[in-house]
Amino acid sequence: MTRSRARDPNVCGVTAAIAVIDGKWKTMLLWLLESAPQRPGELRRRLPGLTEKVLTQTLREMEADGLVHREVHDVRPLKTVYSLTSFGRELSEALAPLSDWGHRRLEKLAEPRPVT
């Protein structure tokens, strides 16, 4: 899905929402930032396999979409902290029922299947 779909007023609302959270790391970053503001190093430690380059790119996209606020503290070395905006928190709350459904689906898939 292309990023332009996130801004296209002629697509369905679900498509526009999915375009904003599309990608391997965005939902996990939303989940982590929901609990508290985090520094980039903390996010990388909590998400093994996430490179610094991809983290930076993903956070910039989320900031451009209005989901994340980036605050740079003027100390040496510079201290950057990311937090959810109210819009990002709203999205996170909207995703909670979808997350619940996903957990129920995983439980159902783990049940033994009857032999026919």
C-alpha cells in the first residue's frame, strides 16, 4: 500500500487508516509509546531487529502523519524523546478492539482441529 493512500480523500476510511499503520514496526511503536514517552535507544532495545535507520524513517513517517511528537532537549548530547500525540492515542484506542480480535483468532488457531 502506498503512503499516498493515507492522504487520498477518495478511499475508504479503513484503507486510509491501514495506510497510516502499514509496515512492520508502526503498530509495535504505537504500543510501546502508548505506555510512556521513549527515547530512540529505548525503542531499539525493546524491538530487536529494528535498525536505527528504519526506526528513524518510521518515526518520521509517524510524525508526518500526526501520530508522534518529537521533542529535542537542548542538552549535550542532544536528548530526543518521542511520545504519542492525542491523534496517535486516538488511533491506538481504535486499534484495541482489532488487537483483541487478533488474540482471539490466535487462540482459535491454537485449538486442536477435529479429525474427520
